[in-house]
Amino acid sequence: MRLAVVEDDDGVGDALVEALNARGYSAERKRRGSELLLDHRGYDAVILDLGLPDGDGLQVLRQLREISSVPVLILTARSDERSIVRGLRGGADDYLVKPPRIAELMARLETVMRRAAAVAHSERTEVITGDVRVDLAARVVEVGGVPIALTQKEFELVEALVERPGAAVSRQQLMDRIWGDAFVAVSRSLDVHMTGLRAKLNRPGLITTIRGYGYRWGQ
């Protein structure tokens, strides 16, 4: 179980990593929010401090939620109600005030990861929109009952869009998920693959462009 511990205080950060690793986790320390945003893939959960040297942790959380649904537990010295509410409404799965009791931290981590696993297990494996059928398990897309040959990245685009039919998916989310980095100039690659995907599906209006934001599958 890989954990990212985002904490700039060496004493706190090193102690947390040591305690987590001693209890069977694989914890890795990050000192800045930018480090998490550029290297968040593959982690099962994130422990996030709010007082970071390169910006407020709440802003880091907002940016992370644009590109990832990884469980986040905020661990901070801020104990005021406003910060707690902002953190939870901003996308955190739990909020804990320093100094943490290790047993409680473990229990809260287990809870947020168990909740995330339950959500993932309940997700649909088949999405049908009009005469377009997407089988996520078999990685097959059919239009009018006919299988469509898609490249790996074209299917990954479909997969990202159909997870929430009717909801907008940002360009950042798509670039991060498919190309591995939402913060590099790969926008042109996204445009090229989206054009090819739309041509192969040949269903105008199935994928809608949300100007200045991203795309939406269906209505």
C-alpha cells in the first residue's frame, strides 16, 4: 500500500514515514505540493499538510482533484472550523489535527481507503449511449453492433469520459490520466486523438466540447 506523505517539516515528516513503514505501508515523503502534483500516480492514499513552502495545501488539494480521485487525508495544525470545512468540501476524504495519534491515523487511513475501494468495485463495466456500447472490462467499443478498432489512447479517452456520462471532464484530467502529466504541453496530442476518435465513432454530438474546459460524453 503506497502512501505519499506531503509534509515540509523534517521532524514530523520523517517520523510519520517511519511509523507508517513500521506498520506495513510503503510511505514516501514529499516536501512540496508541486512534488505531489507532478508525481501522484500509483499512490493508494495521500497524507497532506496544509502549510507547505510552495503554496497553501488547500490549493494543492483543489489542483489534485482536477486530475485524480486518490484518497486524501489532511493532517495539519489548523484546527479551526473554517479550515476543516474548506478541506472536506475541497475534496479531502478526512481531516486530522496534529499531533496525530498513530493508531487513530491508521484507522482513518484504513477507512478512507476502504471507502474508495468500495466505490471502485461498484463502478459500471458497461456503458450504453444510444447505439454505442462501451465494454470497459473487455475494452471493446461497438457502434450499431459493430466493433470499432481504436488505438490504446483512443480507448483510454473513451474510458475516462464514460466513467461519468453527462459530466464534464477537464483537459487536465485527460492529459494526466492518458499521458501521465497534466502540466506539460501535450494539448496537441489530445486534440489529434480526440479528432481521430470522433471520426471513428461517427456519432456527432456524442462527445461534446466544453469550451475552455474539456469534454463531455453524452447529454
